Amino acid sequence: MQVLLIIVFVAGFAYFTGKRRRIDAFTVAFFSAALYFLPGMVGYTLSPVTPASPIKLPMAMVSEATAIMAAVMGAILLGGALWDAHQAGARTTRHWRLEDTSLAADVALLVGILGVAIAWVETGGAVFNPDKRVVIAVVGRGHLVWEMGAILAAALAVAHGKRIVLIGAFALLLLDMYVGFRFAFACAFIACAWMRMDAGKPLRLRELSPRTVVLVVLGGLAIISYQNLKEPIRQGEWAEVGARLSNPVWYFAGIMTSEPFTTQTVLNEVVRRDFRTDTDHLTSASQHLIVFAPALGAEAARFNDQYQPALFPSVDHGLANNIWAQFWSAGGWPLLLVFVCVYVLLLAAGSRAMQATDPSLRALWAVFFAFWCFYIHRNELLTQVGLQKQVLLTWALCIVAAIVLAAVIKQLEHVERTRHGP
């Protein structure tokens, strides 16, 4: 199965880099899957750190877990090819335009700054504690507002060409990385790079300028490498930071021990030990159809609460989830394949949505589907649906506020002109 996964990857890489096509959701999903399924291609995952075993140890991938990876990646490739065939005969359609939303980027940045302030107040400053376990235990809605505001501010700034807002947004995202969270920076980076590289017309990825390729690679490497830099940075050990950054072997080791190698351990162990569950942790995702459901008393069943005590009882910290393991555990291959089909259909919807010409809409869909294409690999369904909902709600808030502010400014300008006469 390892050979099959490599074959699927090579075929997909050749297709998505060699065919003249838009940079769409299938493109982003394929390269995201390639990163997260790297353990399947090299044949091992890493055991989680425990008090008794502080070193991550290699664990051989089981064939069925690798087959799941090949099925997902193959479905993305097949879906992309079918989408391209559909687009070849598709008619040009009209696109929605939103008026007076250029201030949405500024509003989103203010939302992110407000989130930092709320996070500071609600945690008593503990949000900046050097121990991430302490941070995870105390952060709440303020941190979520911080991240969502910053992500959308970055995407909206790129869409509307607002460089100062973009700098401010990434300052908030870098601060979030310093605290210990990388996903917001990663999703914002993917969304922004996606919008910049997708010029609205088909192209071959291999035709991208070397500067663009280098910037994307360096951005991805920074996200991966920061996990092994955060401790010396927090402790101010800049000589150690410099030594690591100047060592090429350190980068390679960082990639080969990165988050996917722990995330896929969940899939590997669920399959290896034939860990089965009911579907309660899947149906709990429907709670997100109600705004603020947890605050209203809704109790969620979580996949992590079931697999971690059973499969990793000695791990004393929370593990990332694996949505493919979740569906396989709840319903075997039939349910997994149904979800893979749903996943691919939503990639098609995302590819269609990214054809929008309105900048605010493009920013929304770039962020929304960055989460769906990339971040889904380390989540369970409940968390993933919640994040998608939060993106939509935060964007809608920023758009409404921007329209209102634009109307107020126009009215004030009209009053000013009336006062001074023609």
C-alpha cells in the first residue's frame, strides 16, 4: 500500500503541476493531503511523548491505514480531473458583487485586536504563559476572536490591497504563534497565497515565478519549523535559534518529525487495533447549526474522549484528532467513503466559489476552504464544522460593519458638502 500511495502522489503531482488549470480547492487539498500523508509515503509514524517516554519513537504504518490515505488522495485527484472536464464545457456565469465592503479588512483587524484584549482580560495575562498547557487550559472566546479576526483581516487585506492592514494582521498571527498556536497563521498564509497565485485564469503550477515558489516554500517551512524553535525563542536563547536555523539537517529532521507524524499515529492505531465507536461523536456536529450551542448547555460527544483513553492512556496531554480515523472507526470503509465523497463535492463547491470576482467574497472563500482543504486533516468533525461556522459568522459581522461604516461616512461627506454649498 505504501507503493500505491506513492504512485497516487506522483500521478497527482504531475497532474496538478503540469496541467493548465486554475489554482482551485482541489489543488490546495492535494498538496495539503501530500503533507499530512507523508508518514504513509515513508512508512512510519511517531509515538506521542509520554512521561515515561519523552522521545518520539517510530511506529510502522499498517497497510490499511496507508490504503485510507491513498483512497483520500486518489479521490482528490479524480475529483480534480472530473471538475476540469466539467469546467471545459461550462458556461460563463454572472458573479455577485458586494458594494462598499473595502473597510471589512480594517474591521476584521480591529476584531483581532479586540480579541487579544479580551484574551488578556479573561486569562489574567496567562495567555502569554510560556507553558502551552497552561495557555490551553485558560484560553476562551477571546482567543478565538483574536484568531478569526486576524485570519480574515489578512485575507481581506490581500483582496482589497491594504498593505498596512496586512502587516497588522500578520503581526497578530505571529503573536499567536509565539503563544503556541500555528493553525491560524497557517490557514491565513494558505488563503493569502492562494488568492495571490490564482490570477483568475488557467496556468501551469510549474510556470509560477521562482520568487513565488520560494516564498511559498519558505512560508511553509517556517510554519513547520517553528514547532522546534518556540522553546529557545521564548527563553531568549538566540544563539541556539541561530545554530538551528543555519543547520540544513535540522530542517529535514523537523519535516520528518512534524505534526503529521503524530496526527497519523491516531489513524494508524485506530486501524491497527480495530478501534470501533458509535456515531454520537459525528452527530454532535449538528449542534453547530445553533449559534452558541455550547453556551446554551449543549453537551458534545467527542472522538478524542473515546480514542485517547483507550489507545493512548499514558499520554498526559491532548492529542490532535484525525477525521479519517473518526469516520473509519464509526462506520468502517462504507461510512469513510461516503464522507470522502462529501469532502470532494465540497472541494468542487470551493473551486466554483473561488471563481468569484468580488474581493470580499474571494477572501471569505479562500479562508473557508483553506480550513476545509488543509486543517481538516487534524480535526474531528465537531471541531471542523465549528471552525467553518466561525469563519462565516466573523466574515458576515465584518461585512455588515463595513457597509454600515461606509454608509455613515457617505452621509457625513454629504452633510459636509451641503454645509459648504456647491
